[in-house]
Amino acid sequence: MPLRRPLTIAAAAVCLLAVHPGAGRSQALLRPPPAARAAPRRQAAVAAELLRQARPYVRSAAALRAHSAAFPGEGAVELYHLRYEQVMPNGLSGMVEQRVFQIRSAAAADLFALDDVWYDTARSRFRLVTAQVLQPDRRSPGGWRVAGVGRDQGDLRPGGTGNQPRRVALPRLHAGDRISVLYELLPDDRHDWRLLGGKFLGNLFAFRDSFATVTTRYVLASRERLAMAQAGVGAPQMRRSRDGRWVGSWEAHDLPAFFSSPDGPSITDRSPFVQVSGFSSWAAMAAWYNRLLDQRARLSPAMERQLVAIAGRASTGATPEQTEAIVNRVWSYLSAHLGYRGNESGIHAYVPAPVGEVFRREQGDCKDGALLLATWLRAAGVAADLALVRTPDLGRLAPVTASGTAPATLAAFDHALVYVPATRQWIDTTAPDFLDTELPASDQNSLALIVRAGQTQLVHVPTAPASANLTVRRIQLQPTAGGWWQATGEITVRGAQAPAMRQRYAQPRQRRRVLANWLQGYFRGAHVDAVAVSGVHPAADTVRIRFAARIPPRPLQIAWVRSSFADTLAAESERRQALELPTRWRVESDWSLQLGDAGLCTRRPALPAYAHAGRFGGLTITSACTRGWYRVRYRLTQAARVVEPDQYDAFRAFWQSVDTALCARAPLPWGEPGTPLLASVSNSR
């Protein structure tokens, strides 16, 4: 089975820390607390107690029903998947997981790998309890015997931080075997968690995984009553245990395997899931997290003066334009002096490092950079907030209930941005090549919790319209002595492609080579004589490239596209999941060819215009011949963002029709392709 990152995401999934281990900690936090020095004994006691509490839910692998007929049809079946989670007084949780698999074919035995034992190293320590291979006992009909045991081989990335898979080696498998794995994820008490104040930051648990599963069970126990919501599964069975704990239990049955597909829905869009938290509203979580950020955002007077000296301060009653100028100056400095580095370790998996340390080290992750930028802007007189972000790849959340409650969990988020209310700007500090007015496509249409007092709900990060992601090309071709063609042109790019263009043309000495590589995709042997670039240094939201080039004497083709849009946007013949496209965009192309005989324009008409528009976009192609110039123009718009499975055939057909229109050879109406100084209009791939 392919590796996957499961949905059961701890709150530590927030783009997480990006400084060296220990960076951002005070000296007091660097010294292990007394509890940490007694960790081995306490850890063993916690492990034993956690396993004792989970025992009523652990199933005998031998006693499970094979369920071999109706469901499912795969060669390796998960008969039972248990997650038992116990919330601890420090706000972390300990977990017991049991996975029982049935191998139903020789091929499945050869391919089976226990490769989805993921856990969060920022808050948990892995302990394998048992890993057994059971085989039918020939001496006892209907019985099972332990034929081998597995062993813990450690993390896939030893020394790494954050979510990663644990390697569990198994003996050779055969058709008919069962694998029973039981392991614990113990709260990591090597760190000081007092900053969390005992708050349970919540979790998400999806019932589907990469194996077809007969029964999945999620059990949650806590001393405090937690906020809970679920989607696609019934309400929990709640009870009060003898020792006063609240225990909730959910079950789902006959679950197909889930594998994510490129640009497809997340597991929460396709699986039953449970969402739990110690916060019963987004307002409560925003207020709590805002207080934590205030502690990490404190500036010394000297540092505040230093920051203001770099970028200035907004005047009272500043206009949006003046405010944006301050934002631009701050971001221009910070983007050049802040490097991304991730380290999902301890408390920093949840809370940014102090801004002073991030500024001095010039390193940080999304939370560190976002808090530093927001703090700096406030010091400069511009209101700004850190926003916790759930990117579209993570899928949906449980809706707010009719009573207004919601299990507001930090596990919902995997990124952090900065929001500037006065200018409605969203800034990603992990994308230094982007301007303060630009946002990576992966951030757009995200759900965000703006962290400030009084924020009561999630908001959507805006998605740029197609017109904001615009590429315009204008090329003129003129015959010269010796049969060569002189090409002059201008390429203008703004929006989604602008950061890549700025990066591609950043080095002046490389610009001719970069442009030649592009131009030779249209005309073999093209030689660039001159190129001028604007919008790179200094960076601007529009990148403009002007050039002059020569094209060798050979039968000429004017090629206005170089790739198949259907292959790029709708490569699959069918689709059972929604297609989620990262951006909407528009391309405008204008090719002009000077003819050797100006009278040709009057003797035959230009080709008929083409227009095709629909819900997914539109294409127009026009041509004209005046005063000895033959001109072909096209405008292509990709307007779709989400294509549902029942729309996919029509979506694919639309782009196939676009390719047909663009790729069909369209000879000039007065001559044949290849005629000297005439041209055919075609697609060159």
C-alpha cells in the first residue's frame, strides 16, 4: 500500500516550528522540569494505565468474523480498527490503537506493508505493545495460532519532528494470515507543556483509511465534558465511568479504502469523521490563542524602535494607499531576511517562538513568521492579525450546531497567514517570492480563523478571479533579407504566474537563455538578440518582458499554444471524485505576421472567427489581414474551480474542443502552408 498521511491529525499539524531545537525557549524551559527527570517511571505507569482503560475495546484477532463474502473485495482487509484516546490533565492525550488485518490472497501477502502507522512526534512517544501474525491452527479446526511476531524498527526519519510513519517489520506473510498490531502513543512528558494551561486542543478522526475496513471504532475519554461533532456517523454513545470520566464511542462499518487523488477531495470530504475539542466555539479558541500570542509578541522598547526605523510608522488617519505602502516596506524587508525552517518539537508545535528570537535568528515557520509580521505592522501603526488557516487540501470541518457551538480544534489548521483588515491583504510569510498583494494558489479558498478578541467564526481566504491571473503575449514576425524572420514581442504576466517569472528572470545574465528556451519551443533555432525585463528588480505585481529575436529561414508556423489543455486539466478518462483546480486564469495571445505581398489582404478574406463559451471557461479566436499584416488573436479563460464527478465528462469535452480549435491547422486562405513568406497557423507541441 502506498504511504499516506492519515487524517488523525494532532493540533501539531500547523505548518509548525521552523527554528532549531531549543530555539525560542527560555533557559527555564531548557532545564527539564522535575516531572521530566522522572519520565521513565511515570511513562511506564501511564502506559500501563492507558492500556488497562482501553482493554474493554480491544478485540481478539482470532475471534473476529472473517466477513469474506460481501464486503470488501480487496485482497487485504482491515477487520477492526480501534482508536482509544484519553485526555490527560496537561491537555495532551494518550492513545491506544489496534489494527487487525486479514490477508485474502497470495498477491496481497506479497504486497502488504504496515506503512500507515503515523504519529505526531511533537507530542507523542510510540510504544509497540504487540505485532503478531496468526495462522489457522490445523490441529484445532476454527482455531488460530501465533506464527510470528513483528518488531519496531523506529521512525522512518530518525530524529525528525512532526507527523511521520513508524516502521513495523513483519515476518513473511501468506494467504489466510491475520495481522494484529497493538501500539500506544504516549504523551511526551520530556517537554514543559504548562503554556497550554491544561487545555485539550482537540483532534480529528476519520474512519476511512487506505484499507477497506469492516469496523472502525473511536473512543474518547476525558475528565471534562468536551465539545463534539461528527459527520457521516451517528452521535456518540456517552456514559460516565466509575472513576468519573466522560466516555464517548463512535462506530462505522463497511468502509471502502480511501486514497487521495491529485486535485481531489480530502478524506474529510469522503469519510465519516469526528471532531472534538476542549473549546466549544471558535470565539473561545480565538480568544485563548490570542492571549498566548500576546505573550510571544512582546517587544522591548529597543526592538520596537529598531523595527520602526527600518520601515517607518503609519500616520494617524492614514489612507488605504498609505497603509499599503507601510505593509509593502515591512514585507519587502522581512521577505528578504526570514528563512523558512521547520521543527515540530514540543510546545513550539502549537505556539510561535517569541518574535524577538525569530527576528534575530532570521528563521521561522509559518506561525513564527506570521506573528513577527503582524507584530511589526502593529508597531508601525497598522492593525494586523495572525490567522490560522485550513488549506483546501485538508477538506471540510463539522458545521456549527444550531445552538452556535462547535468543537473548535487547533487540529483543524495546517498553516498560518497574516491578515491586514485596512487593505484586506493576506500575506504568506513562507512565500518570500510573493508580493504583499499576491497569495499562493494553495492558500486561496482556505478556511481561516483570524486570531483576535471578538472573532466568532471562520472566514474564507479570497480566491482570485481568472482576470487576476493574466498572461498576455504579443508577437510580431517580419521577413528580412536572407529568408530570416525578425521577431519582436512583449510578454506580460500578473497573478499566479508572476512570482515564478520573477524568479526565472532574476539573474540578468541568464535572461537571454531563459527566453531562448521558451521561444525555441515555438520556433526551432530561434536566437535572442535582446531582452529587457521589468517588474523583477524591484519586484512589481506585473512582470513585463520585451525582446527581439531572429528565426531561421524555414517553412514558418505561427503556434499559439504548445500543450494540450485536456491532458493538463482533464487527463483522466473518468473521475469518481470532485476535481479541485488550484487557480482560475486567462491567457491572451496576439500573433502578427507581415506578408511579402500587401495585396494579398484584399484578394481573399480572413478566416472565420471562432467562439466557444460555457460554465468552465471560454475561447475566442479571431483573425484579420490589413495593410499587409496577418493577425491571429485568441483569448482563453479557465473559469472553473470545483468540477463535480457528474460534470467531469462535460469539463473534459470542453477542453478537448479547445484543443481541437487551437490545434487544427488553419492555412492562410490565399495559399498553402510552407509557401515562401506565407504561414500556416497551427499548434506546435
